[in-house]
Amino acid sequence: MNTATYASPAAGARDIALVSGDVVLDELVEARGPWSAVVSAGDVLTIVDLEGNQAVDCLLYAAGDTSVRYSAAVTIAHQQSIVLTTGSVLRAETGAPLMTVVADEVGVHDTIGGACSQESNTLRYGQHTREQHACVENFLIEGSRWGLGKRDLVSNINWFMNVPVDPDGALGIVDGLSAPGKRVALRAEVDTLVLVSNCPQVNNPCNGFNPTPVRMIVTRPEAAL
């Protein structure tokens, strides 16, 4: 695979990116929409929560071998924490690092809450939600561009999503801790396929009941030029 999905940068992207460098990609992900790109090793992806309180579901794969993919269990075990923030190394099931969180303006990101689907919407919120678009469908649509199918979907990251764990072990989905313009930055340790669903969920507070766009900026730090 290559970085053919990279697009021309828009004005101001260099200043908005959390890690400075030449801008090699700058794209808007519409509310409820999917997105994907290969981020080359050493490049840094900044995800910008444009309007605040928007969950960004995310899957990671080694671009050269997509059977190597993000593992929530291995990532949690290595860092001894269920919370992702600056310094978190996002690992594959082999333990190999795929990306590292190198900067974070929010401090809490989720890796245990999973992705919404038409089936889970129906179970949680009633039959009237069955036809609502959901993150699993976004992943399947976007993943098909890279030869990925349902068997390739694994536990995902939820950037900007706040999922506290109650004393009895129950998970909550509550208002996010983000705000308009807040950012998180991920450095690729290998060429990494990043698959995103800009969460369309409207039945719980993960998006403030109002899904909004996010911005994806990839920079190439000067040392990597």
C-alpha cells in the first residue's frame, strides 16, 4: 500500500497540527461519515474535534500486512490503564507498536466502549433505531476500499469519548471532556492504515446528540524530511 490517499493541504493546517512539519494531508470528515488513509512511519496524524463532544471511532492496521491490527487488550495490558492519553502506545496483538499518542489536549480517550452498530442500537434503544447508520457500517464501507471485511473488525479506539467504569464494573457513556478545537496527535511507528468512523450515534451523549465534522491533518516532522 502507499500514501496515494494524501490530499493537498488547506491554509492554516500547519498551525493547527499539534506536531509541526510539512503538511501532507488535510481533510474534513463530515458528520456521520467514514474516512481512511495510510499514515507513513514517522508522520503524525492530528485529529481535531472541530465543534466539541464528537466521538471518533478508530481502527489501526499495519499497512503492509493488515492481519497485524490494533489490540485493545494488549494495549491496555502493556500500559496498565484503560485510558488513552499522551504516551499511550497503540499496539497490535503481537505487542508491536502501530502508533503512539504524542500530544493530547483532552486527557481521556476510550478503548473499551466499542463501536455502535445497527444491532446494538436496536438492543439498547429499540426497534425504531434499526435503520439508523452506525459505526460498524462506516467501518465496513471504508474498509472495503482496502480489502477489509467484517472478519477484520476488532475492538476499536474512541477518540474524545468518555466511558467511565462504575464500581460494579458497568460502563457508562457520558458527555465527553472535549471542547471545540481540541486535538489529539498520533505518530505512526510503522506505515499504518487508519480507519475512522466519525460516529453517527444520536441515542446517547457521546456526540452530544448532534454529530459534527472533524478534521484530519497529517504532518511530516522536519527530522523525518
